[in-house]
Amino acid sequence: MPIGWTTGLCHQSSAAIEIAAAWYRAHFATCEHPVIPALRKRFGLTPLQAIAVLREAQR
């Protein structure tokens, strides 16, 4: 990784992603669909953050 490389996500954003991912892992069976808009609405996320939630939830 080059020096100064960033994901474009701040620490506050990362915390929101972790919280949303934990919620999604616990509620994936009952989460409304489509999932990305549902996560965005529930947690106030950007589209990229909502995608990051799904990635984090799969870990």
C-alpha cells in the first residue's frame, strides 16, 4: 500500500459500519429487502458504507 493510502472511511464511519454489521448478523433473516437501501435508511449510511457493512458481516 502506498504511503498515505486510505479507504476513504473515517473512524466514526468505521464504528457505524461495525455497529450496523453486528445488527445485520443478528437480524439478516428478518432484514427488509433490498438490503442496501434498508441498511442505509436504518443506520444513515452512504451506499459505500452499506456495502462495507455486508462485507464486514461476512467476516
